[in-house]
Amino acid sequence: MDLKAQTFTLEGVAASLLILLAVYTMFQSTVVIAPSWSDFANVQLKQLGYDILKVLDNPNGGNASLAGMIENCSSGYKAPDEFNSNLSRILESLNTFGRVDLIWVNGTEIEQITLYGFNRTPTPDAVRVSRFVVVPDLDNTECFGLTVPDTKVVEVRLTLWRT
């Protein structure tokens, strides 16, 4: 009987048991969440939406920024052309469609409008992101019905979807 061969066999069995124990411990101690493909796309689209709003919330952006769009919204809830063209180009480059809603408090009422040009009906798998914009001394009678300049906090909701 060869004792050397038995030692190698016992070492192999011990090593395989040690590896199995390590793998078992690793999988028991971590939570593995594997989203389905549609969930992954929605998470990615939601992050893109947050990024779009962050880019558009530029204090030096003028009419192309969120604050500029709110301050210079015209009758019919039409945003300035600079804002419309920038957002349209971003959405086209991402092959997405978007809807922009503005929500604010007016006295005791919560009011909501949808911007002209970005008022399509989203699909059921659409994602929604939002950003709060503070506009000091807002004096916009056409969109917000303000007769006296007032500081407003406006929630800008961006709904995104792909077809």
C-alpha cells in the first residue's frame, strides 16, 4: 500500500471541502439581487432622468435652465425656446420621450401644469424623476397667476419612457 498516494487523496478531499465551505459561506453572507432586464432598463432610465434634471438645473443657464424656464414660461404653458431645444436634443439623443410637469403650492391649493411640447401620454413602463427648484421673487402671471412677486418652490417632474 502506498502511503504517499493516500496522503495526496486526503489533501485533495480536504481542499475541496475547504473550497465548498468558503463558497457556501460567501453566498450565505451576501444578498444577490438580479433584476430582470426590464427592471434594469428602468433603473438606467431613472438615473438618466436625474442626470438630465441636474444638467438643466444650471444657475448660469439663462432660459435653458430649470429656473429660467419657470421664470419665463409663457401663456399656454410654453417654455422658452432655448429650454425646449436643449431638452428635445437630449431626449432625441437618448431615444426617449419625455413629459414635464410643474407642481407648486398656490395658497392652500396644489397646482400642476404640463409644459406644451412635452405633454405626451407616457406608457405604463415610464419612470418619473423630480427636482425641486427655488425661484426667488417669481413674477410670472402667465403660468403661475402671480400678481405680486413671491418666492416659489416648484417641483419639476420629468417622466421618461422608451417605445
